[in-house]
Amino acid sequence: MRPRQAKHNTAEHRRLAESPTDDDPWRLWGPYVAGRQWGTVREDYSADGDAWASFPFDQAHTRAYRWGEDGISGLCDRYGCLNLAVALWNGQDDRLKERWFGVTNPQGNHGEDVKEFWWDLDATPTHSYAQQLYRYPQAAYPYAALVEGNAARGLEDPELELADTGVLEGGRFFDVVTTHAKGSPDDICIRITATNHGPDAAPLDLVPQLWFRNTWSWGRDDRTPWLRQVRPPEFGIGGAVAIEATHGFLGTYRLYAEGRPDLLFCDNETDDERAFGAPRRSPHPTSAVDRAIVHDDPSLLNPAGTGTKVALRYHFDSIAPGETVTVNLRLADEPMATNLFGGPFEEILAHRREEADEFYAAVIPDSTSAEDAFIARRAFAGLLWGRQLYRYPVAEWLEGDPATPAPPAGRSRNVGWTHLYLADGIAMPDAWEYPWFAVWDSAFHCVALAHVDPAFAKNQLLLMCREWSQHPDGHLPAYEWDFDDVNPPVHAWAAWQVFLADGGRDHESLVRIASKLLLTFGWWVNKTDPTGNQLFSGGFLCMDNIGPFDRSHGVPEGWVLEQSDGTSWMAFFCLSMLTMTFQLARRDDAWDDLATTFTERFVAIAEAMDAFGLDKTSLWNEEDGFFYDVLARAEAPSETEKLRVRSMVGLLPLMAVAVAPAWVENELVASPGASRSCSPRPPTTRRS
């Protein structure tokens, strides 16, 4: 999908041109609040590494997180200091609905699975305009039924989903739509609507919450921000309330709320009594809002009207069938006395929506059908809402915090990655099941994101190669559960695709990423080819259930697994690097030598797949017409055993193909350094 360059002069494109990096003003605020922070590795301080048990969902509304926050349709600054998200209560639930629920890996019959319904309706790259819909049942949410129902099902059974429980039958739910529209980089209009789709009137509490991420309880930085109500007469505001949020780094912001909601103040501090049965360190813990609304117990709220968390409670006794109720908020860094809501507010919402339409009309080709254009826009919205703030300083995490008990001695996850220190927005598949990144997932996302936000895509690919993420030995971090594991090496391919989607002009970015990936290529050669025979053993390679045993940890002792797919990925890596070095050699002859290197390495890999070792074993099985993994004795490589299991491993060799553009021969063959790269040794067989 290649948009027409002449159309790229929309208001959103101009904002993007002003904001090439995450530090630019238009990117300060976005949907960076995760849909889930509980049950993640970052919040796990256990000895056994069971992240799901260390911070279960049932404790999420009573504990303060250490490294991030979560919420529904959340908005925060790119540092995660100040957060704003939607909470709800239908009068039936046993807890305030503050975040999405799902079963964890041990609970689900098919592993982790979110048990909610939401749709990313729209989004622009700078978050100048965005919409998300969440479907909230009017009956009590069936938390226990979903856990018990999935536990009772086996691997051959389908998963028990929310719709299967009957709580949504007859349209008995609210569709809650949250809209963000920026009047300027630091002026954000927020509209929350709730529509009753059921046949009967139903009550609802809409509870927007504003809070600071807890950075002060851990003994590393004791500066505490604060929230307080600012009386409307100070600004001459009628029909609205104002909350002032003051932070030592972020500065001062004000949240204005139309109408007269109840303001419930507390602190974003753990409720030790409810979570652990211990004395409370804070008299006004984070669970105070839940206690006040759901359990009609306001005793934990701060009567002084200050704190680090505030909920704005809009209570609706009865919303008629088909009726929609609306809450309007505005977050700004300047005091606003007039034009808060009403006409100016509506104008910002409408204008940003028009600009979003204009942007996607330019991005999506005119020849696209209306249905496909709709699907593409929703898909881009999902990618853009999926940008999540990810904080993980491994050294600090392993060490623990001065003000908390020392972590158990048995903790060993990611001990070889103490250099890794990430505090960045990272593209993730979704906000719940992946509240962490996998490096190859991020690369795939960047290819799609390059069509709407090429600067972010390029920066995202480079982020994984920076010295605070890439290992000194060149290994790219796989995923937070095990950075040492191996993701397929698609980074070079993704960088090339992003280069093309961006018009094929940014050679500086191509040089930067190619230079870093030379280290990664060296790691693959030195670490995943233990016998030096040009065949590679990447291990798991993110392909679940693809072989008869766990290929990362289950290889029989004394054997080496020569992987068809691991070797194919490495051949693919060679071709991706070759493609980039061809392009760079057009401008700088020094790159031509590397083109020769990658050509020769690819040919060597192709030959090894066809015949390796003294007995010329092949990964190809002529009888079956298929590629297989092969087990080889470490001390007797001629003793081999083909794993004749038909799976993706036998198809992946098909992807290691590249076509050299015509200009390679025309432009590079004439240069002295290019003669070998343009005339490599041919493979020994056609199949190779």
C-alpha cells in the first residue's frame, strides 16, 4: 500500500513533520497507559518467577504498581507521570471496573486470554484525535465463572468467552466511547459517552480517574506530586470543577470537568491491609475509591481534598433504553477561565475528526474500496492505540528498592541484561495480552506503522538496537520473559520495508540500523551455529508447538538440533542485509565489501542445507518433498536423525528469496569493489 506523495500535505502530516521524535510536543500525550500491568514480569518480585501469581488480578485494585500503570481508554504523558483513564460501575459488580480482565496462562485452557470486548475506532499518529469503544455489561461481571469455566475445559475445547456467559444477552450492556481531541499539544478535550443498548433502564457510574504513577514509595526518589481541587471562582468557571496536578518534572496541569461530579481523593498507595493483611502505610490507599463507590464506605478517602489520585464520580440513577449520557473533560497546562466547554469544545472535537478523515484519505489509496478503507483505518487505529509506555531498568529491578524488602536470592531472570534500561513508548500487538514487547512483533508493527508514521517506525526499530537495549554481544532482546531467547531475525527486513514506505530517501537511518545489525548478524553466526557448519539452531523462535519437544531447552543431551527454520531465517537475514548494502553501496563504495560478504554467506547456507557434514546429510527429504529439522550427534556429526514432523519449519526455506534490482548490475558491477558481490558462486543445486 503506497500512498501518493502529492496528497501528504494534511494538517496531521504537518504535525508529524514537526514531531519526528518522542520528545516533541505533539507526542507528549498519547494512549500510553497499558490495558494491563498486573501479572507482568516487571511487577514480579517472587523467587520462582511466577509473574501471574506474584501480582494477580485480584490485587490490582489494592496495590500500587512499581513500573507502569493500567486503565481503560487511558491517556498519559510519554513519561507516565500523570494518567487519566475511565472507570465504571454498573451497581452490580463486586469491584470498580478500572481495567480489563482476563485469564492468565495457567488459568486458560489455551493460555492467556482477555475476557473483554473493546474496539479501537480511530486514531491519528500524534493522537490529535482518537476514539475507543468499551462494552460494559449491565449485570455483574462474571469473574469467577470465567476462571472456573476455562479451568474446566481442555485443550480440545473452545475457550469460554464473556459472550458465552449470557451477561450480554438482549443487548444488556453499555457501549462506552472515549474520544480524545487535542486543541494543542498541551490541551486535550476528552468526551466519554455511555449508551444503553438494553431493553430496560439501568444505572451507571462513569468515573474518570486522574492519578500520578507512584515513584515516591520505593526509596529512590522521595519527591511526591499532589492533586488538589481548585475552586471554580478562582478562574470564574461556571458549571465545572477543576483539579490542579503538580509534578516536579512534568509541571502543573489542570483537569476541568463539566458539571458537578463528586470528587474522591486518595493516594496511589498500596492498601497493605486488604492486599497482605498488614497495617496500612497510607491512611488513604488506592482502593479508597472502590470502597467508597462499590461498598458505600468513604472512610478511606482523604477529607482534605488532596492526594495523588482522584476519581470524578458521575452517577446516573437510570439511563433509559437507547439513551446516551455524556461526560466532558479537559486537560490543559494553562489556567482556563472561559471557553472550556460548549462551542469551543465542540469545535475542537469536530475539527480534529475532519483532519483525521483528511489524513486517512491521503494515506489510503483512492482505489481502495470503502470496506477495505474502513478495515485499514481500524487496523491503523489498533496499532496506534497499542503504543504503550514500557519501563524496565533490569539492574534496578534485580537489585530491588531501598524502601522495600530485598528480592529473594533465587531471582535469576534476565541477569545477563543489566545494561537494559527502557523507558519508552513501544508498539505492541494489543494493550492487554502483550503489555510487553517481543522484538520481532515490534518489527512487523513498524512495517505497517511506516505508512502512517514513518518517523516513529524508524525510531522504534533503532530503539531495539541502541546500547541500552541491544546486548553488547549484538543480541537483540527477545521479550521480557527471557531476553536471552531468540526471536526470528526480521529486523533488517523490517528496516528495508520501512525505508521503502518512507519514500526510499532516508539513507542516514538506513546506515544507522544496518551498522547496528552487523553486531546482531555476528551474534547469530557465533552463538546459533555451534558446530560452524552454516546451519543454525535458533531454538524456540516464537513458533509455539512446532516440534515434538521444546527446541530451546528440550534437545536431548549430546545432540545438536540443526533447524530448517532457524537456518532459513538466517538465510533470510543475509538477503535482507544484502538488499540494504546494495542500496548503500550506490552512495558509498565502502558498503560493497559487505554486499560481497552477505552474498557469500547466503550461498554457504544454501549449500549446507542441501549437504552438510562428512556424509553430506541434507535437511531436504526427497521422498517426502519437504524440509525437516535434523538431530546430529555433537561428537559424531555423521549420526543424524530427521524429525519428520510436517510443520512450518519445512515451509520457511521458501521465504529466503530476493531479486536484485536491475540497477545492481548497471551501477555496481562497474565499480572495482563490486565485481565479486555481483558475480557470486552459484549454489550447487536448483533446490538450494
